[in-house]
Amino acid sequence: MRIAVLGDSYAEGRQVELDSTFWKVLERQLSHSPALAGKDVEVINFGVNGYGTVEELLTLRQRVWEYSPDIVLLTVTVYNDITDNYKPFKGADEVPYFNLDGGNLVYDDSFVKSAKYLWHDSGLFTAWVSAHNHSRLIQLLHHAQFAIKTRLDGWKAQRRQTEAQKALDASGPAQPMVKTTASLTDAVGIQNMVYRVPDDANWNEAWLVTEALIKQIGAEVTQHGSNFMVATITSDIQVYPDPAVRQAMMNQLDVKDLFYPDTRLANLADREGFPFLDLALPMQMAANKDKVFFHGFGREIGNGHWNEAGHKFAGELIASKLEEIIGQ
């Protein structure tokens, strides 16, 4: 039984040891499942940091089929996949996109002419990558640069929220603000708009493109005679173990919960008839009950990627869902 996993940095799982990743947990649990009647289980991970559903569709076409998987598991990171799939939101010229034309996906390959892509495709950059791969010092400097950037991004996001709250407090209760995507984006960041029902053309289009990409992946998986399943990857705020912290974000966004993206994808799965696993609600319930952090490490606990607890919980849930599918 061979399972191919498509995803981004959560699937890549570089933040934890290899054996602690959710797909290794999944592999071990299924290996002992009565539903597989003693079959060997192999999970192959195709997750890559920074990928969205666009790159995952292309990875399926260019890399996955040579391994003849029985099941293709698409993981959707609700926090940033929808924005990553839409060029006006992501704003990166060096990556591929798909656009919708009359409801049909149209491949946009203009990235091959961008300056950054041409640099990455050059012999000089190839030489740099080779040096990077063979030098611990260069890797250390690169890691330090990434860590500093991550800290700065977090600090900027926190400052935006603080300034927005100060402005709101200064306005006084006599001036209630109608909260829209446009008025909130600068305050809390564009990715957090994913928890709101879209109220502008760009967000509607980003969602439609994402849904079309997921349907296309499902169709191609079925055409190859494999089984298809989608699982959502939680964001840190969705499963933060302090309800007051989640409520503060909900108040800022003027939403009743943080599950809009998961619910929308569940509805898509119902319409299209493919198996779907919403990780957000069960992980939030477990976080509330056990006061466990599924995201973050050390001083950044609660923020960022899944830690070992997050991978373990997700891997076990995904395995249980796949056992149901296999048993049928």
C-alpha cells in the first residue's frame, strides 16, 4: 500500500525529526492496521516548503505517477494556500499560477521570463546551491538569515495588531467600525482574512481558483486509478489552547469561529464526493481539553509550524480516516 503526500512546509516537516513527522506516524499506524491485512505500507512525502496547490498539482503530474501510489493525500494549509494560489495576493513573479477562464484552469507560465526565475535557472546559481549543500557554515548563515526574517515578520505582525487596537480604542465606542476585508487586511495581515466569508472580488477569485485546483487534482488521481483524500492543516491560532486568545482574534475579524476555510473545503468535498478530513475542530478540542500546544517550539510555543505533538495527533487522525476508506 503506497501513499503519496502532497503539501507544503508542514508536509516537508523539517521542524521535527523524520520519524516524528505526521506521515511517518501515519505509515507506522497503518502498518499495524487490520484493515490492511498485513500489507506493507509505504508513505512517500512530496511536500516542499513554500508550495501551494498550484505546485502540488504540477508535482503530481511530474513526479508522483512514476511511483504508482494507491492513495494520494493532498494536505491543504488553510492559512496560506489560498493566498499562495492567487498571483495578486502572493505577488511573486517567479512561480507558476493557474487562472480561471470560463470556469476552466489556464496555466500561466509567464514566470519563466521573470528575472528571479532566470537567476535560479542559471549556472551561477546552480554553483551556489552546490556550495550551499556542501558547506555547514553557509547553511548556518542561511538558517540565521531565515530565523531573523521569521522574527521580524512576527514582530511586524504583532506591531500591526497593537497599532490597530490602539486606533480602535482611540476611536471610542461612539464610532463603530464596519469591519471589511479591506479595513482589516493592514491590521492583521492578508492571510488572516481566510477566516472571513469573502466580501471582495479578489478573495472570491482566490477561493474559486483553489477549489478548481483541488478538483483537478482529484480528477487526475481518479483517472490514474488511485484513491484521493484531502486533509486540512491547522493554523496556530485555530488550535491555540487558550480560548481567550482565539476569541481576541475572532473579535478583531468579526467572526464567530475560525473554521470558515475548513467548512468551505468540507462542502467542496461533499459536492465532489471525495474523502475529507478536517483536522481543525478535533485538534482544537484536544488543545482545549489537554492544554497542549500543537504548534511552535521553545519561546515561540503556540506559533508557527506543528511540533511533535501536532504531527503525532494529525498523523493518527489521518491514519484512522484512511483505515475507514481502506476498510470500505
